[in-house]
Amino acid sequence: MRARRTLAAALRDWGVPDDAIDDIVLMTDELVTNAIEHAGGPVWLRLRLHRGRCVIGRVGDGSREAPRLRHSDSDAENGRGLALVAALADAFGARVTTTGKVIWFRRRVRSTGVTFR
């Protein structure tokens, strides 16, 4: 909960509109949680505001196994994380690295570049 509040505050400081903050926090939470639960090695997170128009999130971990979208029953308690990311992001993907993998998403927050605080 504290990490989510910290992330939301950072996004507000960047000037990200409120209607995009919840989605970005949810996508980030899902990817970090998946990395912690399913991968080995250290987990890291990087977010950046690209040209004032979109937020790019990257989560890395020590597993070289690429994640895959899967179908979950409506009463299942898990298995929807990547489906949520796919629904909320403008684009997302994964790439294998020499030390594991990186899963990324891109979410447009403005149609034009603007100067933020």
C-alpha cells in the first residue's frame, strides 16, 4: 500500500493526469507482484515520463522465462495480471536479457508534449 501511494505521488509530481494514475499504479503493481512471485533474483522497477506524453514502465527480474497471457476462469483468484496490463497499456511486451527478462508497458497520458512541474 505504501509503495502504491509513493508511486501515485511521484506520478502527480510529474503532472500525470489523475485519470491515468490509477491505471499506471495498477499495471506497475501487477508486474512487480508477478516478478516477486514467479521469478528468481533481484527485481527492479524503472518508470519514466517520455517527452511529457507517455509513461514507460519497466520491471526486471532474474528469470529468463517470458510471461504469457492466459485465460482465467471468472472465479479464479489470480492469473489476470498480464490481461490487465494488456487492457490498460497502449503497448506492452517482454524481452529476455543476459540476466533475466524485462517486462515493459507504455501508457499515453497526454496527446501532446507539455512541460511538467
